[in-house]
Amino acid sequence: MHSVMFIFKRQSHLTLEEFYDHYEHIHGPLARRLEGLVEYRQHPTRKPGLGDGAYIPEKAPYDAASVYTFESPEAAEMAWISDVGKELDLDTHKLMDTKTMISLPITIREVIKHNSKLSL
């Protein structure tokens, strides 16, 4: 598997609500069309609350993160240069501030699975 994470903020002309709506209803379905994509997750920020540590929204420079997992590095390369990849890139530039976007090649490690109990 080949995974990459993008961390980004919205274009300055978009409200947070406009950004979230576009991210979920336009960008997400477009990304799902990429060939070779095994998993795609969106991680939009939310209003902080109890249990969120020292998160201060006014100082947070990012609005969301996306994680793409492909069958292989070659599948990822083919997806990015495909017609759908080019369409996704155009939408990315409409939605996200690409000058401040962070791209991280990542390894996904399962440490605990949902509803699993740790035994001590």
C-alpha cells in the first residue's frame, strides 16, 4: 500500500462552512473516482471541546487533512496524472491554499482497532 496525507487550509475567500460543504460534497466524490485508490479519508477540523488538549482554533493554521491510500506507488502516480487526477487538482486549487499545503508520505499503522479493548 502507498499512502499520502495532505494537510491544508481553505482558500481565503471561502467561509469555513463553504469549505466544509465543498470538501465533502464535491471534492470527496471527485477523489473517490481516482483509479487504484484503496481508501480515502477526509479529516475536517471541528470545534474543540473537552478532551481536545491544548488546541486553540484561532492559532490553528489548517482546516483539514486528507489521506489517500493506493494499491502501490505506481498506481498513485498514474492516478495523479490521469484525467480524474487533473480534474481533482483543478478543484484542489479552487478549494485549498496550495501554497501552505503540507504533503506527507505516511505509513499507516493500526495500533488499536475501534471497539477493541486493551488488556493490561
